[in-house]
Amino acid sequence: MTSESLTTRPARASHVAKFIVFSLIGIAMFFIPITLNGTSTIPLDHLVTFIRKALGPAVPFYILILLLAGTIMPFATGGWKASKLRMVFAFANVVGLVVGAVLIFGGGPAWLTEDSMGPFLLNKLVIPVGLIVPIGAVFLALLVGYGLMEFLGIFCQPVMRPLWRTPGRSAVDAVASFVGSYSLGLLITDRMYRGGRYTGREAAIIATGFSTVSASFMVIVAKALDLMAYWSTYFWLALVVTFAVTAITVRIPPLSRIKDETYLGVEHHAEKKITGRRAATAWNEALLAVHRAPSFAKNMRDNIWDGLKMAMAILPSILSVGLAGLLLAKYTPVFDWLGYLFAPFAWVVGLEDPLLVGKASATGIAEMFLPATLAAGHESIELRMVVAIICVSAIIFFSALVPCLLATSIPLRLRDMVIIWFIRVALTILIATPLVRLLM
């Protein structure tokens, strides 16, 4: 159905209502804090807290089911055979399942049951992720499935190419990743690349510059660092810093050296430039997206299932790779050494405790939550806010995103990803700190 024919049909009123109502609900759930029982936070966080209390003692067993399913899935589908790295992560999931079972049923060695180790991962990360990702997926569907992304994408076209050297249509990928999930963003990007709508360089830029963790995960980071009272400031600062860092990384190696060619020489389907009537075009594209959307029931069902699958994939790695990162951080000097690479950047911008910032930043390569675990409880709000932004802006981490990226056709080597991670973290410290100081 064309945009012209859509405007003449009685269904238009229904599409308009869905676009406005669903978009507003999605925005409200993620971006408008409200106060309940003396706690000010976004409605999604209130809802998850209520469900967690309502389920009570059943929550750990629900988590155990997700851990079991996430561990079995790579072996059941054969995905563990795709590469050596995916094989490593598949067996790491087995370790995560065992760790989860020990923590839930009790027992285990003292180093595991220490409050800052296993219990911290289980109670502060695994349980919140296991609840908030499937529940958040419902409301994320309202943001990405009923025209809001298409509407925003049209208006973003004039800035995408000049700032980030990607087509205007990549704005949808960028926002879908930021408010949806990196897996959703990578799926879209890989399909667009293999279909000739992105070049290899464009796909690599989008994958490493926009495919960050979702708003749902940001809530968990903010809660761990006691920043929910500053949620709106945190969210928008993280978004601005992430995209500012990307604007720089696209202009330097290794991204600038990736070939600007289509996948296996397929025909390049460059997007048409929109001139004039941008608002009208954006409106029509939004309504067309509503028209193409599946039924509300199917959309909710599919998104809940996608959220559950994502939780299954992530939870075992948090308890394996995440635990390994915590153990390395506490019992070895590995991250102290790596932290010296970032400490000078923290010192230059005048952050308190630059060595802690450096060490926390370094742990993010293993798991995006780990910087938050090291900075949690620090008295400096400024330091905690900068570390929270690093969790988002760094983008690349081994517990989930790296294996997802390696499973795509996007032309990025492991070495490239590590270099990009280092550049992004250093730039984030330099850019985020003065902004936090200005606004906090």
C-alpha cells in the first residue's frame, strides 16, 4: 500500500490513533519518572519491582529455568559449532548454569558466596535482567513497532551522513538499538548489509557505533550505581556521548579503513534523498509502519518471546564471563594493569580516583556491567555517572555482543573490535566528564 492510498482509507484514523497512543505509552514507560511509595523512577522499573515482589520465592526458580534454557540452546541448535569463539561461550554457559544453581540452592565455596561476588551478580544483575528484559520488550515494541522509529528516521536523514557517514535509514537502526537491543540492531544491520543497502564500512560503523545496550539494561546500570534519581540526565547524556564518540571513531582507523563495498558484490541500493515535505513524508512513513505492523496480540507475543530468548542468551554469560571478570578484578592485577591505560584520561579531566575509573573502564571489555560493580557505592556522583555512561558508550564486550557480531557477515575482525573498544572508552571519559560536571 502506498502512502498516497493510505491517506484515503478510513483505516487512517485507526493508524493515527495507534501511532500516537502506543508511542506515548512507550515514551512514558521509559522516560517519565514518577514517584510511588517514596521512590522516584520510571514506570517500567516500578512495574518490575512490583512483579518481583509478587512472585516472591518463585523468582530464583524462574531464573534457573532461563539459565537452563540458555545453556541448552546453543547445543540444541548447533550454534556452538559456528566458530571456536562461539564454542568457548557455549561451554562458558555451562559454567554459568552451575554457578546459578549453586547460588540459588545454597552452598558453594566462600569466594563465590561472598556478597560482592556471586550474590551480587545474582541479585543485582541476573534477576533484574531476567525480569526487566522480557517485560521491557513489551513496551519497547510500542516504541519500535508502531511508526515512531520511521517518523524519527526521516528527520534524522540530513544529519546521518555528515556526522556518522551512514545513510539516513541507519537512524532507525541506531535508535532501535538504543531503545531496543543490540541484538535487534545487529540483526537489522546484517540484513541490510547482505541486501546491498549498506556497504561493509557503513555496517561496521552502525554495529560498533550504535548497537549499544538497551534502555532496559541502562535501568539496571543506573540502579546498581544509585543513579535512578538522575535517570533522565543519565539516559540523554549516555545517548549524546555515545553518538559523539561514534562521530569521531568513524573518521579514524580501523573503521575508516574498512572497504566501502557491498556484501559479495551485490547491487548497492542507495537510498533516495528526501527533498521538501519532510514532515509530511515522516508522517506517512509512520502510518505505513503502523499498517505493516502485525496484530497487537502477535506483536506482544513475539516481543515477549524475543525478550525471553535474549535473557536466556545473556544470563549464563553474566554468571560465567561476569564472574570471571570479578574474580580477575579482585584477585589478580590484570585489570589494574589495563586500568593504567585509561587512568591518564581520567586524571586529565580531573575525575576523583582516576585509578579506580581506569580499572572499572578496563573491566568493561569482559562484561558491560562490571564497571558499575567496581564503582558502586563510591561517594562521588560525578564518578558514578561517568562510569555509568562508559557502560553504554563502550558498546563492545565479550560476554554477549562480540559473539553476536562474529555471527554476522559484517566485516569486522576481533582485533578491530578490541581497538575500537579502547578508543571508545578513552573518548567517553574525555567527553562525558565535562558534560556531567556541567549538568550535575
